[in-house]
Amino acid sequence: MIKHKKAQWPWHALTALVLVGLALSLYLATSMISYEWRWNRVPQYFAYQAEEAQRASGNGTVQDIVRQGETARVTLRDEDGAEQVLEVAQDSLQFSRGDDFAEGDVIGVTRHWAAGPLAWGLWTTLWLSVVSGAFGLLIGLFAGLCRLSNNPTVRDLSTVYVELVRGTPLLVQIFIFYFFIGTVLNLSREFAGVAALALFTGAYVAEIVRAGVQSIAKGQNEAARSLGLNAGQSMRHVILPQAFKRVLPPLAGQFISLVKDTSLVSVIAITELTKSGREAITTSFSTFEIWFCVAGLYLLINLPLSHFASRLERRLAQSD
């Protein structure tokens, strides 16, 4: 009997229709509050042309001006006969040939592209996520294996760590780590932020690792030991590779949550993406535009991470 595959396009069309409906609802909602969209103000918060003033180092006269495209090479000669050559933007030139100038006068400006606050906030969020995620994975792997230890002290201490961290809010942990531990040990706010995020992530990773290891049949460990492997070799070469396949989805979810949790370190004056967005709003007064950009940047980080985890999960499933 031949099974006919049902057409999927009507369901995809329905999905697109729902998304269009949500977009129209958002547009109508903003129309009801008479909000004026100003997207032209947003690009400068990603990159802008910074100006640097070029000043005269003494009193003298403009000796020569050579124009080359959009720039001008200005030769200054002071009272002692020493020359100073400056390159400035031609449209910013404040003096003409033969004019007198005084020390500190602005001859013109140079322009160069610089990263805006949202770009710097995105970079801060990225390195915070990567560093704290790497340390959190190591802490979680160690704590998760300690939860399975036969040593009561090691098992109890790891349990206390996991329950203490999971039972208190991350925001409170950041405050305690920075204002108490950081003050006593003289830690920088970046170190305190990374440490708090890593310890918080490690507690959840520990439970994920523990559950993944316990999901592997005990016969796997017994078979490995019967082949002459000791406990450490059995865990490293037999149990953990199988457990990794099972814990990959929750691990990916935990690291995606970590990216969003980095927004909380703004309370200790670390200018990550969310704090950069708040600062941009105070100068642009474009509330919705900035917040939509911030949300889009978080998606820009998390969607590839989620896609990579899904592809890795499918590839590992093929090897079973």
C-alpha cells in the first residue's frame, strides 16, 4: 500500500499568515499611541564618524595648504621657524593660506569610523557569554561528577553548591559577589560579573550532567570495567560520550539563557547590550526602535547557537 505524503504548503502559508497578522497588530498598536518611528537615528549607535580636532602647537602663520580629494595637508610655521604638518578634512578647514594662528587653535578635524554604543554592547555581551559559558561548563562538569561520587563529603559539598545557587536569584548573587566578595578580594567588576555568571551556569550544568550520566545504563560501565578500564577511563571514554548526546539540547538551552542573563551585570556598571540600549534611548528618544534592535541582536547571537546545537544533535544521532 502506497502512502501519499500530505502537502505541507498550506501549513506554511498559515504560519506566514499568523506572522503577518502579528506584525499588523504591532503596527496598529503603535498607531494608536501616535508613535513616530525614527529609524534614521539608529545607525549612528552601531557605527559613526568620529571627529578628532587637530590643533596648532604654537603661534605662527599658515605656510601652505595642499588639497587632495576630501583632505587637506596644512603646513604651519611657528615664530621659531619650526614647521608642523597636519592632515584635516577639507570641509572642516578653519584657516586660509597666510592666516595667523595661536597655540591651541583648531585648524580642522580628522574623521574616522568608530563603533557605536550598541556595537560595543554587543561585543561585551559576546565575550561575557563565551568566557562565563566556558568556565560554567567546566564547573558544571566537575560538580556534576562530584554529585555522583561515592565520597559523602564531595557529594554533599557539590549538592550544597547546586542547591544554594539554584535557590537564589542571579541578581542577588551578582550583588553579593561584587559588593562583598569583590570588595574583600579587590576584584574588578568584569571579573566579578564573569565569576557570578559562571557559578550560576555551572550549577545548572551540573544537574544536566548528573542526569545525563545517570540515564546511561549501568551495564555500559560494567562492560567497560570488564574490558580492563578503570573508573576514570570508563567515565571519559564510554559514559560521557553517550551522555553528551542526551544532554546536548538542555545544554544549548542553558547557554542561550546565559546570553540573556548577561543583561543583569549592568547593575554593577558593566555596559553590555541591554545597558547600551538604555543609554542610547536617553539620547535618541527612539524607545521602540532601540529595543527592537537590542532584541534583534540577542536573536543574532542565539539563533545560530540554537541552529548549531540542532545540527550537532542530528549528526550525533546518525552515529548511533
